[in-house]
Amino acid sequence: MSIKENRFRTFYAGLGLVLLLALTQTVSPQTGSATISRAQNPSVQSIPNGAKMKFKGVVITRDNDNFTIRDRNRTDYQVLLTDRTSIKTYGGFLRSGKSYPVTDILRGLIVEVEGRGDSQGQLVADKVRFNDSDMHAAITADTRVSPVEVNQERMSGQMDELYAIAAEARKTVAEVNERVSALDDYDVKETVAVTFRVNSAVLTPEARQQLDDFAAKALSGRAYMLEVAGHTDSTGGEAKNFRLSRERADVVVQYLAVNHKIPLRRFVTPMGYGKTEAVADNSTVAGRAQNRRVEVKMILNRGMSQQTSAVQP
């Protein structure tokens, strides 16, 4: 795709969310200003306790682990995310899709939700699915575009019948593209490396203390993710080392989740690298000891970090 085509695609993705946000607005013919219409803001539909439901719609509000979705019939539902909620894109390698953290669900994202109702009338989500292109469009528009003029005009569409408004980007297309480019960039805020004994995936007392200190810092942060990578020294067979490195990564995740109540949705899928990423000389005892390790990094999406900084006074 050429640079020019990419810029036009990004601009119209931003315009899409502007139109989505305009769903709850009408134009006052006397003043020309946008006002909230009660007819376009229906109450949230209660879901029967235990009822299994699956529907598709647009995310219109977000509040911690809850969000509100509006379907094509303009009915709103309250959705609750838990540690067991699977949040992924459609398809992907082996049709597994790409996993996303709960913090990446934004207003304007088109999602398909499956789950059961609870006693509060919410849908407790088991699965949340969406297109990767819709995710990038939602983030781009949410961070760079704002409506400046509103005119009432109905648009027909497949799912999102919209009231069209005239809008313009507050920032240039170049700035929007720069923000999109930062979506795959992460800043490392904290890091710790704990080591293991030979052929062991058991945490030592020293390792536990290191993880306790790291968890205290992580729990004071917001919108963070934890990347956990296990490693071994060069002794032993390749298959054994890959298995052992993954076991070491898993035991660190378990310790942080159980002992410090860090939600599982904060963890990137743990990975075991075997002996492939040594940090020291495997020909020495001291070097091999350093290589028998698990590295834990607290990372923050650079785009999310910029968004958080922008809203602070």
C-alpha cells in the first residue's frame, strides 16, 4: 500500500468514529449546536440471569472492566469483562486470532460478544471478537479526531445507521499516521530477572523476594501489561530446554497472579525460549547461572501512554 493510500485510509477511519459518536446527537435547527436526544439514548437492556447471548454492536462507553454496546437495532447492553474473558481478533494463525488486553477496547470499536447474563442484568463476556482493522481505526479516531460542526443527515448502512455530520480532523493526517505507527511500540517501565537452579522450575526465596518487589511497583501502575520470558542454559537437549523454559515462565505467572492478585488479562502469553537467548557465556558456571532465568517486563503501549498524558491537567 502506498503512503498516499495509507493516509487516506487513516483519515476515513478517523471520520468513522466521529460518525459513531454522533449517534447520540442531533442538531438544533435554531442554534446549529449539537444537543443530546433522549430518543437516541435508550436505557440499557437487562439480560436475564443465566441467559446465553451472542450479539454484535459498537462500543459506545467504557468504564474500567465494563463497557456498553449498541446493536444495529439501537439497543444498549452492559458488558462485564472478567479474567476469563477471551479478547481476540477474528482468524489469524491456526484461526486462533491475536489476543488483546482489556485496556485496548475503545469507544467506536465494532465487536461481537458472547456470554451469559448475571443477576445485575449484565452480560458476563466469555468471548469478545473483532477485526484488527477495526481496532486500529477505533484507536486512531479516539485519540486524534474531534467533531467541530454537526449537520443532521441520515445515512443508511449495514449495521451502523448513522446520522451524518460534517466533521474535520483537528490534527493533520501526518499526525494521525504517526500515532498509528506508535501502536505497536511499547515502553518498558520496570523489569526484573529471577534465576533458577539447574534443571529446576522452582522459585528460590531470593526470586520470590524479587518478584514481591516487582509486583508492588506493577500494582501501582495503570494500563500496563506484563511480558514473561523463560530461558535456560545450553546444557541438555533442545526439546527439554524449551519445555523447561516455559515451565519457568509459567511458575512466575502463577506466583504473581496467586500471591499478588495480578489479573491474568495483564499478562502477555508467557513464552519459553530455551537456550536461544543467552545473556552470558555458557562455557562458564557463572554464565550458565545467569542464563537460567525468567525475565519479567512491565510494558506500556506508547500510544496509550501518550493518550493518558494528553488528558492530564
